[in-house]
Amino acid sequence: MRDPRYDILFTPVQIGPVRTKNRFFQVPHCNGMGHAMPLAHAAMREVKAEGGWAVVSTEECEIHPTGDLTPYVEARLWDDRDIPALALMCDKVHAHGALAAVELTHNGPTASNLYSREVLIGPSHQPSKYGYPSQARAMTLKDIREYRRWHKEAALRAKRAGMDIIYVYAAHDLSLPMHFLQRRRNHRSDEYGGTLENRVRLLREVLQDTREAVGDKCAVALRFATDELLGPEGVELSEAHDIVGLLAELPDLWDVNLAAWYNDSVPSRFAPEGAQESFVSFVKKLTTKPVVGVGRFTSPDTMVSQIRRGVIDLIGAARPSIADPFLPRKIEEGRVDDIRECIGCNICVSGDMTISPIRCTQNPTMGEEWRKGWHPERLPPRRHASRVLVVGGGPAGLEAARALGQRGYDVSLAEARRELGGRVTREVRLPGLAEWARVRDWRVGQIGKLTNVSVYLDSVLSAQDVLDFGAEHVVLATGCHWRRDGFGRSNGMGIDCLAAHPSVFTLDDLMDGRLPSGNVAVFDDDGFYYASIAADLLHQHGCKVTYVTPEDSVAPWSVNTLDYRHIRKRMAKQGIDVQVSHSVAGFDGGVLMLENTWDGSRIEQACDAIVTVTARLPDDALYQSLLEREAEWTDTGIRSLRCIGDAEAPGLIAHAIYAGHRYARELEEPSTDEVAFKRHFHAAHPQDV
Ligand code: ADP
Ligand code: SF4
């Protein structure tokens, strides 16, 4: 039974002509599947509706070929032929009593038109946003009329597809109505430029057009960024007050957030739950219409507080709905403990950024709903009453044990240390990663509810122990360790001077509390978050830190998780010296010699210690010795042996969770063919052949 304190979360909200069943609102979010994989997309959205979200939205939905977002794969409503793909989603969402919403957009100078080969358009002449060697041309008044027509026609198509809520999008620095608001993008001298009234004109017109076109049946939502944190060049809070004042009653719903995406979906390392409150709380004071806002909300108490204090009316969520599509249902059923809370790592964002189907650290079924038929809450029951031994209680072992337990297997989990969590428990000691403990805590909590899973701490298993144990299936999830020999992407032969030097440290040393002091260089040949966190930790410890990388930029992969700008800003603030395009050429415990990647020139600097963040090696000795003793397996009852997670190939926590989950799902199941998932195949449209 639900806790009565949370009743308010389950009251309906009227949004123009439509009514929600509760206050849980999955706001638009990208997913890397979009128009290219409509079945996979619809199945992913359906799971959200099934999990209790009252509103389930698409990602950005392109309305016209002049606003083509290639290579990013979003939704599309260029013409009637795009309707069936979105109708598919609407039908699936409606089947669970939820409303479907679509975020219509024309990205103007932030589009690419790489596929359509049209000329980009914008409020004024300007370079395209993402570094393409092209410019957008200034829209004429006729172009503006055309754009309004496209938007209106797309709204009508969305209505035909079955959408209940149609968004007008003016957020994230990603759509024409927002670009017209921005002084830096809008240098017009006609009635669409200059004064605020003029810059707001297009947004007002599009809102009116949309209501006129579909307002009889659909609600009109306005997604509006209240601050870009760019000062007067961008939309800023003071002006946002005036804009909300000017348009207050025009939309049926205000969806408010920060721009750009890196300020909206901030990684937990850089912003806590509810961080947008001071930027959006004013909106409700200026309108009688309902307001939805986001803040990586996973705590029902925080949600209730947001509503009671009049900050927002609907609990907006992208990431929390990805990490746990069943979050609303769990609150409704009084199972708050079961919520799989988002950790704010933004691996989900990396799907869109790398143009591949969305995945999630916490929820390994995300993106697999259609292609593998994985459901976030349901697993097939075990086929046989087998015993499974899981060795290693890091994310891979924990998830394997949990999911095997859910399938009904008799599971034993052995962990060498006195605490569970493996790398998660170690990484959460690093600055800013505390919330990542949720990966461990959720799984430990779930395992605690399963009587068929036994956990043995402080249990280092040898090959003999495993053979003696008598389990039919053995899965080794024994993790990995960081190399200290300099081997990495740029140094395939390692770096001689590092291998045995006592003043060379690894991330394992740091996580074990062995920290250097004085002048310390962090050598990053990994490119993601680890090295920047090591620099952060060492700075806090009082070291004078130099960050060195052979790459041309700091932590290049962190762009994909929206960490990059926050990392750069923090490093700049901390006064961390940055040396890009340099590798380590020599180190003697007092002097560090760096070599320029491009011209081979060398520089020297005083350096007491180096922290290498280059590559890892699997801890697979147990696996290797069991392989050597394969002849003994049958006699000891072992039918299968697998090595998974970081012990197989070091990667992200997301990879380890996925490996554990996949192992558990597939155990004793008939093997799939070579391609382990369903794919989309394109049939020519009847009109095109
Ligand atoms: P992954 O990310 O693949 O889950 P981790 O490094 O997080 O890997 O976790 C591996 C866990 O396995 C660690 O907690 C480690 O203590 C444990 N472990 C390693 N070798 C053994 C062993 N022989 N017996 C039991 N536990 C082990
Ligand atoms: Fe949250 Fe990380 Fe999952 Fe994204 S990938 S939803 S940030 S846990």
C-alpha cells in the first residue's frame, strides 16, 4: 500500500483539453533510436507507460528537412509518411492509460542538414553550431511564414499520430523560437528582432498557430529555458521573468529548465538532485497553467516537497525514468525501497551523442525492450533447479546474483573483501561520485530480499575452493586493476621509466588511500572521467597538479556524458596546469620530461610523483587456473564456467552491470543465433518504388 504522504503525487492534473492520471511526467529525452528504429523506440516508451508515468514524451521531433539533425537520430515528422512510426508509440503508450507527447522542433542554425543538403536557416546569418563548415542564412519574412506553416502541419500530423500533448520547443539553444529570443543569434532589425516584444514574437505566433491547429484535442506545451548561464548574450533569468510574463496563459503547460543540455542534465558529480529549483520556481507565480520541471528527482519526499512548496506541479524526469521506468508504480505500491535510483553518470546521454541505442548504468534493459525482449522488472523463471556460484561482489557479480536470484536459482555469492560493491565501493570514495553507490546499494537491497541468494564476505576463493563448492554453474566477476607501466592507447609498448618507479601511482593506490604529495602529474591516456577525478582529489589533498594527455583535449570522451565543460571549468578554477598533446618521455622522481605528440619537442618540469591513468588488466588468474583444470569439472559437477565484467574486459560500470544481467538472463536458455538481437530492416515505401 502506498504511503499517504505521497498521495499528492497521484492526483490528476488538467493540461488544456487533456488530463493526466498522476503527476509523473517523462519529459522529452533522446535515445539514439528515434526515426531509424521505430519499433525499438516505441517499446522503450511503452515500458515507461507501463511503469506508471502519466505522460510519455518523444525526443526532439524534426518538422522539416531544413532542420535535419543528421547524424543524430531523433524523431521525425517531415511529412505524412513519418506518421506511422510515431503512431506506433502513441498506441503503446495509450494502452497503459498514459498520454503521449511530442517535442516538435526546427533547429535552425543548430541543425546540420547533412542528409537533406538544404541550406541552414536562422534568425540572422551565422555559422552552424556544431563546427560544420557551413553557415545559416538569415530568414526572410516569407521564410518565417513558411516555418510557421511547417510547424502547424507537423502539429496536425502529430495529432493524427495520436499525440495528446504537442510541444513548442524553446529550450537547450536548439530551436528557432529560442534562437529568435537570443541576442547573440538574433540581429534582425524588423519586427522579429531588437526589443524583447519583437524577439518573443515568433514564439508567441507558433504557440498561437499550434493551439489553432490542434488545441481542440491536444494540449500545447511550451518547453522554455529560463537561463543559459551566458549573461546577456543568452536568455537570462531576468529576461525569462519578462518572457514568462508575456506568454503566461498562452501554453496549456510550461515545461521549464536550464540551457544548454550540459546545464540541464548535469552529471551528479557537478549538481545534486533538484539543482534547477532557483531557476524555475518563479514560473508558477506568473501563470495559472501547470508547470513541469526536472531535477533528477528520485526521492518521493523531494517530489512531494516540490509540489507542496509550489515549485512545480508535475514531476518531470528523463534520467530517473530511464534508470527506473517503474518508479511511479513502485511509489504507488509502497515499494519505495525498490526504486532503482539514477546515479547521474550520463551514460544514457552518450547513446545519443555516439548515435547508438540508449543504455543505462543502472538499468541494463534500457534499449533492449524490443530487440532482446528484456523487461526492466520481469525475468524468465529458471529452467532447472541448478546451483550457481558467483565469485566477486562488484557490479557484475552483484547484478548476476540479483537477477539469477530473481529467476529462482539457488545462488551463492563469494566476495574476497569485507564489503560488497567492488569498484563501485572504491570509486565512490573519489570526489563527487558518492551517488554512484546507488549501483551497489540497490542490488544489495534486492539481494537481501531473496532467500535463495546467500552472500559470503571475506571469502577469497581459490580454484580448488571453486571445484570443491559443487555448483553446476560458476561465474567469475573478479574485476581488474590499473596498470602502472604506462601502457595505453598512445603507448602500446608502455613507458619504460614508469614501470618500476616507486613514485608512480595508479588509481588503485588513490582509492586505497595511498596519495602522493608535492608536484604531481596525472597522466591521462584513458580519456574519460578517471583522470580528472584523480586531479580533483590530488588538488584537494594539497598537491600542485599538472594534467598531461597525449590527446588534443582534456578527457575527450567526457563530451559524450556532458561532463566535459564542467571538468574544464573545475580544473581552471582549481588552477590545474593542463598539458595536452604531450606524452611522458622521462621521469626520475624529481624531473618529468614531456614530449610533444606532434613535433617531438621536449620540456622538463619539477615533478615528485606521477599518477598514471592509462589502461587496466583483468584480474582473471582464477579463471585461467580453472580453465587449466577443465578435466576436473565434470567430476566436481561443474557444467559451465564463465568470466564476466571487468575480469573479462575492463570497461564502464554500465558494461559490468550489463554483463551480469546478460549472464543471468541467458543462463540455461537456448542460445540465440549469431546476432543476439532483433534489427530493423528497411522496406521501400510503396510510393517510392
Ligand atoms: P566488476 O566491475 O566486473 O564487477 P569489480 O572490480 O567491481 O569488477 O569487482 C570484483 C570483485 O571481485 C572485487 O570486489 C574483488 O574483491 C572480488 N574478487 C576478486 N577475486 C576474488 C576471489 N578470488 N574470490 C572472491 N572474490 C574475489
Ligand atoms: Fe541515470 Fe546514469 Fe542511467 Fe543515465 S545512465 S539514467 S545518468 S543511471
